[in-house]
Amino acid sequence: MTKLTALILGMALIATPSLAAPATGEPIKIGDISMYSKAPEYTGPYKKGVDLAVAQINADGGINGRPLEIISRDSKLDPGEAVKLAEELRSRDKVDLLMNCDSSAVTLALSSWALRNKIPLMDTNSDADSIIWEHGNPYVFRTIFGGHTQMSATIKLAMEKYGDKLKGKRWVSIAPNYEYGHSIINAAKVVAAEQGLEPQWVEQQWPAYGKLEAGATVSALKHAKPDVIVSLMLNDDLVKFVREGNKRGLFKDTIVISPPLAIPEHFEQLKKETPVGWFSVGFPVDEVTDPAFVKFRQAFQAKYNELPSMTGIYGYNGVQAIAAALKKAESTDPEKVREALEDVSFQTPLGEQRFRKIDHQATGTLWVGVSGLKNDTGALTNWRVEKVEDHLPTDAWILEQRAKTAKP
Amino acid sequence: MSFLLIQLLTGLSSAAVLFLVASGLSLIFGVTRILNFAHGSLYMLGAFISYTLVQHLGAEGIGFWGSLVLAAGGTALIGTFIEILVLRRVYHVPELFQLLATFALLLIFQDVTLHLWGPEDLLGPQAPGLDGSIQLLGESFPSYDLFLIGLAGVVIAALTLLLYKTRWGVLVRAATEDREMLANLGVNQKWLFTSVFALGSFLAGLGGALQLPRESVSLSMDMNMIIDVFVVIVIGGLGSLRGTVLATVIVGTVRAFGILIFPEITLVLLFLIMAVVLIFKPYGLFGRAEEAAPAQNHVSTDALRLPPRWVGYVGVAFSIAMLALPLVVGDYGLVLASEMLIWALFAASLHFIFGPGGVGVFGHALYFGLGAYAVALLTKYFAIAMPLALIAAPLAAIAGALLFGWFCVRSQGIYLAMLTFAFAQMVWAVCFQWYDVTGGDNGLLGIWPAAWASDKTTFYYMTLTLCGISVLLLRHFIFTPFGYALRAVRDQTKRAEALGLNARRLQWVGMGLAGAFAGLAGALFAYSKGSVFPTSLDIHTTLNAMVMTLLGGLNTLSGPLVGSVVYIFLESEISRISEVWRLILGLIILAIVLFFPQGIVGALNKRLIKVKE
């Protein structure tokens, strides 16, 4: 069907004074390369969020009459494979944009490809700071908040609770031994110093991701007599850390700051064993009363019979952003869409958002609070909404990071 | 002081479960000579099964412990099942195929487990009565950890009793020492093998079940454990129970203390220990040279003959087709074709050292990665021109190959293979952690080919030329006196040495050559993807090349080429149409190992080429 026919048809449909007609034009194709087979607990909800957004947009007339179509591929957590798939989606399937839910390595490889091939990439899950700062480029956009933001929000919340008692203390860190871990602990150091906390970093442990030797590492941390523990333990490592830490009394009389603790996946595993009182970023999706979010939650539950989780929300937001940009650009030309993405504001369950010019980070909100127990399982308690924009470093600092990477 | 003692005990308790699983594999290897990749899968299954049983039988008292034992028993049954169904058929095929067959089982188990239990990690209950800690030397020490140390001790005692005081044990020890003799003495090997496999699987499953109170049951347990177990039994010496005990104690304690001195060493400590041990004791702590020498590591003793003339014509026709490809396929087709060519070169380099070279390496991806990183680093820091980089990469790779190869050729068989793997892991760890230089796991980005080679067609022709010439060169080397000498050393080491050939030096040079071409493949790979990550150095890259080589056929020269084309094609098409790509891939690999061990080309050879005797 030619564009003209689609346009006429679209106009005719819109002119009909009845219910909004579903989109029927030639589909706009968006490629999706995500870690489906290797991290299904994250990509499963992500796909649900994405599909929900697409269904809603298409039911509402699509993009000027054209439906959105997402073509998904499995990256297998392999950056080389992801780049090959990007080539395939571009030349064989003729996608105009890419989106993904994946590890930072894969996202970085795709961002490099996106820059080279001038195709916008919507990152909905990799929160490594380097993706938009050190290695940021004009073609990458991110809906989820990053590591620095999480660290800033949680540390500031801890400061509110403890005030001066947090000054001049012994801090230890435990983070996975890859770039994400190092950069987020770095962010903690930067934020703690900025806020005048005068921390003494007495011990830092870097277990290999997924292979935490819980006993030895907990014992080493305990030996350093910490007052504050910054933990970036995830998934299996987190479980081991919690169990072993409790048995060895690591968490007694310490303040624990652990941004990734309160994601639903962790609560589902830990249940009653969820540690209490850890400062974290969470997703209290069942408690939020904001009407936009409630509407989204109800739609999600109606379609999937479950509550939305982090990847679902940010996948949904990604599609919304893309749709808004496509509508504004009135074209599928990747360059025009990219420009539109820089300017457009889009509606999400978390409110209206746009992308910052300097780094293409979506403005928006996050929920920060303290971990606790509710109905025999973990939950984020005493939470409040924080703005992403309040927890970002200065523009000068960001430009400094960009300058660090030599451009070939 | 008390802290150090606590740390020592901690190290021992983490060694306890590792010991259980490793002892199972050590026993199995000692008798059957099979290194079972799927041993980690059995460990994982033990954990999953015990999780489910505990849900049904309750987490108190007899319910909990009963579940653990039943889970171990269930795993033993599964192990027996795969032994009878699959492994019995691969006892007499070359070692490499056995490894691949068990790797195929690992893939199959991964998808089966995923579909039976779902993608989420599952957290089981704490052990009843052992969920707290006791005060030890002024510190809280988990009681469960003490229990594990005690249990490991009991198992060591039980195994020793079993091996030294029962008739079965005598047979097992005899089989470990000299399998052929045992068969000659009329012992029914079939049931001996099956029973050992059952016991080994029981231990693996028990190890998995015992993890329930400590960590969540997840789908990555298999790979995590199997690497550790392989390393531990190599350090200890294959087939030696004593060795396994000592090795796990060493590994557990060094790990516990290593992180006090240098926390980031976590990535590489295990392999560092193995490399150090193997350099001083090339057969592990208690291993023996006789065990290392593979029964046979090539498919047949047929000499590699030059094929008849008509095959040459097919080759020419094929080359013309490759040259004309851009006329027929679009951009994506050329990207895929370039990728196939790069992998074909990598597989051919692996084939060179594995097949004719007779050196079973397990860390060949190291040289692929060295080539890729050479290009990336030179581009990033010196903005080097592409032709220069393409020369520098193989040079970097050959330097690495000669450096590491010197240490490796002092070992043999599985020890050599594991040492190559250790070096690959160590370089991987350096690339992974040296964030300032190599970009760490973020990799190096923006590695694009020169402007004149940027369009897909030109890049394809460049790749075709380079890979084509390299493969022909490799082929040429096989038929030079050097190549014949290599094969002589492979087939009849003692006789060759008696004739004055220096086995070690020849293999060393062979490794260098293979490394150089692997490096070139890696360099082209870097340019084709535009980025380089530590994944190019890891085990999956090596395994891909191994599967391709075997798919095509180990005793043929076009094998790796055909294999890489078919494998890449299969992999991309299968994952397009199905979620259970691991299951399907595993079944295909199994089918090849069981029914087409000569590979595709080998099978074709048998049918089409009549050899004049």
C-alpha cells in the first residue's frame, strides 16, 4: 500500500465519527535485540510492557494510521551476535529504529553500531553510566535511570535519616567485578564526597559476578568493622550475601545502602528473608496512587494477570517515546526521528518525560525508600518519589567524561 | 589471628561442596576416561529437584533431609540414564567427540531445566536446626558451614572405605590404573562404568542439593560449577581422589585468603593456581603421564591424502561462486558470508593444530582475541591504518602463541588442554579488568575498517581474499615436511622421536602457526563488528570453533570450511524460529557425534571417494 493510499485511508477513518479505528497502514518496523534466552526473567516482563504499548498505540490509530511492529531477536548476551542481528534487522527486515533490554556490553556494541549506521537506539534497561556519558553518542537514548542517579538518591535518603551520624564513618563496598560495579561504586564515592560525608573507605570487595564466595567475602568485610555498607549485589549473589551476612552478623549496627535490592525479582526470591532497613530504589507498583500509573497498572494486569515490573515499565516507556517521536517527525527517516526524539515529550505511567539534550537520559522519576517486609515478602517502605534530574552530575563533569574517550 | 582461622574454616566449607562434585567427576574420569561436561548439569538438577521435593515434603526435619537424599538419588538415576543411552556409544570415539557429546548434553539439560522450572531463580529454605551460627573464636560462624566440612570428611572416609575395602572398589581402582588389562581379565566393564557413573552423579546431585540453604537455585549453576570442577581435578591429577581432596582444599583456602590481599583477583585466581601447579607439575599434583595421553585424538589413522582431481574442480567452481556472491545476495547476505569466512579461518587454524597437529587445545580463542584486541588497541591509541593493523594482529597472536605454547607443550593430553584454557582465562581476566586500557567488559568501540573497505561488498572481497589465502597456506603447510613431521609426532611419538624429530619443538611451532591465523581471523572479526569485547577470548568462542571443525570433519581439509558455513547458518536460522535453540543444537551435535563422527565432509568422502588400497 503506498503512503498516499494509507494517508487517504487514514484520513477517511479519522473523519468517520465513531470509535477510533485501529491502524491499518503499512507497518512501521522497530527492531528489538534483547537477552531473551539468557535473562528471561527480565526480558519476559519487558516484552509484555512493549507489547502492551504497541497494542494500545495501534488500537488508537497507530502512527498516522500505520501500526507499529516490533521485530524481536535474541542477543544471547553476546555483543558480536547483537551487531550481526542489527545488520540483519536493518538490511533484511528494514527496521527504522532499534530498541533493547540487555546487558551494558551488548548495549554498548549496539550503540557503536547505531552511531555508525545512523539508526537511533532506545536503551530501556542498561543502567551503566558509561552508555550515555563516556561512550554516549547522539543516536543513543535511555529511558531507565542510571547508576549515578540510584546512588545519589539512596545516599541522600540515608543522609536525611541519619544526618550528622553518617559523617566520618567507615565505609565498605561490595560490588560485582565488572565495569558496572566499578563505575557505580565510583559514583558512590563521588556523591559521598560531594555531600561532605568524609567517608573512610576501609575495604572494597569485588566478587566475580554470579560467583560470590559468600563466606570469605562477608568475613573479610566484617573484619574491617564497617559502619556503612554499599552493596551492589544482584540476583544469586544477593541471596548468598544476605544469608551469609545474617549468619555472620555483618549487618548488625550497620547502615546498608543497596540501590538494586528492591527490584521485584529480588523480593520474589528472598520473600521473608528480605533484609529490613536497607536504602534502595524500588518499584512499589501496588501502592502507587498516581492516576497515570494506576491506569497503566490496570491495563497491564488486565492483559497479563500480573503486576508490571521494572523492565516492563521502561520497555513501555521506550515504545511511547518512539511513538511520540514518529508522530512528531511525521516520517520514518531515522535522522528525522532522531531529531524528534531530542525534542519530543512523551507520556508515561511515571508522568510526562523528555530526553535531556546533553546525554539523552530520560527525565522522569524513581521511587526511593527503605526495604521492609509486607505480607510475608519484601517491599519498599517509607518510599517517596524523586526526580531523576535532581540526581545527576553537573554538565561539566559529564563533558569531562566524554572527553576521556579518544575518538578514532 | 582468630580471624585468619575463621577465614581458613570458611575456605574449607566452600571447598566442601566443590569437593563432593569434583570427587564424583574424578571417579567417573578415572574409570571411563570421559570428562563429562554435563556433570555440572547434574549438580544443577540435584539442586532443582531438591527444591521441588522440599516444597512437597516440607522443610522440617525428615522432609528436608529426605528431599536432599532423594534428589541425589534422582540425579543418580538421570546420570545412569544418560550413561546407558548416550555415553555408552561414545566410549570408543576420540576424546574430543566425547567432550562435545557431553557438551551437547549440557545444552539439552539447560533448555529442559528452563522449561520445567521456569526462568526465575528459586530460593529454598534454610536447613532445619542448622540455620543459625555458633560462636567460634569470638566470631559468629554459620553452623551449616561446619556441617558441610564434617559431611565432606564423612564422604572422604566413605569413599576411601568403598575404594579400598570392597570388591567394587578394587575394580574401580584397577580400571583407573589400567582399563585394558581389566577388560582382558574378564570383568564386565559395562556395569562397572554404569555403577561408577551412578555414584558420581549421586555425588554431584548431593552437592547441588546441599546448596539449597546457601544460595538460590539458578540456571547458571551448571556452567559455574563445571569450570571449577574441571580445574580442580586437573590440579589434583585426574582420577586421583587424594588429588581432588588436596586440590579443593588448596583452592578453597587460597580463594578465602586471596580476596584479603587483592579483591579483584577473584576473576582469575582459580586459573592462576592451575597454571602455577601445571608449570611445576605438568600432570597435576598426583596425576600420571599415562592417564594424560589420549587413547586416540584423531578420527582415523588414514593418512591425509590429497583428494582426487575432480574435487579440485569442485573447489574452483566454489571459488567462482564465492567471487560472484555480491551479484546475488544483498548487504546482509554479504555480512553473513564475511562472518562465515572469518569463522572458517578460525576453525581452520584450530583444525590445523588439533587434527594434523595432534595437540588438543582448549583455549584457542586466546589467539583470536589477541588479534582482535591488537587491532582495537592500535586503532584506539595510534589510529593505525587498517592494512598495518591486519599485519600487526597475527604478529601479536603468534607472539602470544609462542609464549604460552612454550609452557603448554610440556604437558600432554587433558593437562595441556586445561593449561591452554587457563592462559586464555587469564588473558581474558586482564582484558576484562584493565578498564583503563582495554575498556574492560565495556570493550573497545569504534573499530571500523578503512573508508575504502567500508561498504559491505569491498569488505567481503577483502575478507574472502585474506581468508582464502590463509586457508590455502594452512593447507600447504600440512603437506610440507613440517606438516608430515607433525603428523608423525601425533601418530607415533616415540618412533618419531627415535628418528630424531623434536616433538615439543614441532608442536610449539605448530601452535605458533595456528595462533597466527587465529589472530588474523580475530582482526577481521574486530573490523566486521566495529567493536571488541572480552567475549572473543572466552570458552564459547573456542567451543564454537570446535563444533564447526567437528561438524565438517576432523580428518579432512575442507571440513572446517563446510562446518563453519553449516554451523552459522544453523545457529542463525534455529534461533530465528525457535526458543529452544540450545536443545536443538545439542541434539544436532549429539547426532553428529553418534552417527557422523567423521563430520559432514568425512561422510561425503567415504561415499564419493574410493580410495585405492
